[in-house]
Amino acid sequence: MTSSNERAADRAYRMIRADIMSGELEGGARLGEANLAERYGLSRTPVRESLRRLQSEGLVEVLPHRGARVVDWRSLDIAAIYDMRAVVEGFMVRRAAVTMSDAEIDRLTTLCDKVERQTAAMELGDPELVDLLAAFNREFHGSIARAAGGEIFAAVRASVVIGPLMLRTVHDYTRADQERSNRHHREILAAFRARSPQWAESVMLAHVYSAKSRLLEGRGDAIGPDAASVEAS
């Protein structure tokens, strides 16, 4: 592939992804290569490459003999997914509270410093910021999982974190949402320094359920009493 085609593929990826995240391309929308190429003024080759990339992120699904379409995150059982994630991440954070090294806690603290500075300097909803926050969350929570039980635990965590939901969460964050998320990360690290599994778990549950609430609000669902009680704790 030439550098020119590579740039076209990157441009197609950014434009299609931005329209998916904004809702311009709604969940379930068909993504015909010819139609997308005409829409964005590109050839079909970079569009095809971008769809493969978006499929790897979980934003697009390709069905046999039916082509590609936008994953409809609104059709997912968000409440059940996040309840399951709370169980998994609650267990892992308890273990990590006593197993994570001081050096790793320091590294994650430095990572928090960096992402907070970058977040403050960027506009919410900026695609670059969405990518930054998604990458940070993968690294922060993945590090907790690895401290709890190595790469096997990291793989288990990854299996219950649905890519489109995570991206939708950070895309829709208000400034208050982002500040709350930052505080949660900081407090989890404080609990690690105190070697307090109970403290770490309580913050992680609030963190997961606040993300659940944001997604359910975005879909127009009511939050259940069990989740509300956890969030209020």
C-alpha cells in the first residue's frame, strides 16, 4: 500500500469513526463501501481498510453475505454487562491492593498526572481526547488486573469490557464526569498505598456504576435501585 493510500485510509477511519461516535451513523446503520466512498469523497479501498480497523475496535460488525453495519450499543444489556464488570473488577482491585508494587503505584500516579493535564487542555468530545482517555483507561485498569493475577487476569477483564461502550462513555463525558473519574483513579491509588482492599473495592464499584449510569442515561433507561445505592455509597 502506498503512503497516499495509507493517508486516505486514516482519513476515512477518522471520518467514519467520528460519525459513529456522534450518532450521525446510528447503531444498526448499513455501511456499504460504495455509499461511504461517495459520502466522504474517497475510493472504496481506504473505506474498506477503515471498516476493518473499526471492526477490530468493536464499533463495526461484518455479517456474512450482509456486509458491514454499525454496532448497536443501545441493544446491549448494559445493566448486566456493567454488573458483571463490577464483580470482576471489584475482585481484581481487592487483590491488587495488596500485590501491586510501590513502583507500579508511582507509575500509575504519574500517568494520572499526565492524562489530567492533557484532559484539561483539550475539548471534551475531541476524537483525540476520546482515544487518549480510552488508552489511559485500558492501561490503568489493565495494570490493576495484571497486578492481581498477571496476563490471564488482564484477558479476563478485557473480555467483560465492551469496546463500543467504553468509547461511548468517554465520548459523552461532561467535565464533571471526567473530574469524578479522575478522582476515582486517584482514590484507588490512595487505597493501594494504604493497602486497603475494602477501600479500593468501594471506589472501584462507584467508578464502574457511574459509567453504567452515564450509559443508561444516554440510552434513556432508568437506573435500578441496586446500582443507585452503590453509587450513593
